Amino acid sequence: MSRILIVEDEPKLAALEADYLKAEGYDTHCIGDGSEVVAWVRGNAPDLILLDLMLPGRDGLDICRELRAATDPRIRDVPIIMVTARVEEMDRLIGLDLGADDYVCKPFSVRELVARVRAILRRGRAPASGLVLDEQARAAQLDGRELDLTPVEFRLLGTLAAAPGRVFSRSKLLERLYEDHRVVGDRTVDAHIKNLRRKLEAVRPGEELVRSIYGLGYKLEL
């Protein structure tokens, strides 16, 4: 049974979300204070987080930033749906840049929210469709065929494959590409993406596995 963490300071809304999710077979836990979230997530490793942005104690964007910076992949890669009354485009872009998987603005349909939760969890459980990454050997295979990747391309593919369907901004990808943290331009990512696409397409001709999302970044679809 998947466990959903509901981070919401409006008790009635949190209870409503929990009721709908429980009716779908999910286990839920509610937190209303932002300062309690990170410690709970580290101790319980939920399968998905519904994260309100405007919280007492600590802002949701700050919580998302810390979770995405965690070294434990169970914490770093947990799917996050941001729930907020902020409707400005900049807030949406900031949320996605920090690594949120989806973004829902209040007021919203709880049924729609549950549908988004279901879709993200289904995506997370789906097999990687023939992609195998060996971190120790720094080797990658797609559909049983070896991919001749450079170290940077391997880290790029590994980052995207850790959360298929999630949009990663160029700046977020750059943070993970170079182990020496060298300063390079955003367009460096584009060049590596181009080379990675070419090698993936050699195995799956005509398929665009790494998709460009205009104005936001890139995501992997397998």
C-alpha cells in the first residue's frame, strides 16, 4: 500500500484529501507545520508528498529544495505535487525548477488531485522499459544493447532516469553533471542532450526518449 504524506495547514482540506485517498486504497499521514516535514520524510520515506507552499513554520518551496538535495535516493526522488493558492507563472516555474513533479492551484477538484496522484505513482512503478544502469561500472544498456556513453552523458541519463516523466531544468541538470562543480553555460546541457539523444535513437530509431519542454527543461520518457 502506497503511503501519501499530506502537508496542509487547513485541517478540513487535509481531512478531505485524506478521505478521498483512503477510499482509493492509499495510506495517508497529515502534517500541518512545515518545520516537521523533512524529519518525518527522512524517518518514513513516503511514496508521494502533497506539499502545500504557504505553511506555518517553513515554506513549501524551501522544504522541496532540501528534499531534492538529499543524498538518500528514497528522500531525494520522492514524487512531490505542490498544492497552493499561488497562481503566478513565476511560482509555477520555481516549483518545477526545484524538482516538483506536478503543481495544483487552489481551488481544485479533489478527484482530479487523486487522479494525478494515481498517475504519478503508476509512472514510478513502471519498469524502465529496457533501460539498465550499472552505477559501479558506469555502464548503460537499452533493450539489451550497450550504450557508449561518456561519464557526463551517463550522469545525465541517470539523473533523468531516476524520475521518468519529471521535468528537470538546465540549471538542475548542471548541478549533477560535473563532479568538480565547474562553471559552464546552460547550453552545455543542450549539447550533451543532443549527443545522448543520438545514442538512444541508434537503439530506438524514430523515438524521442529525451523530450524538451519549452521554457522549462528536459524529461525522459521510456
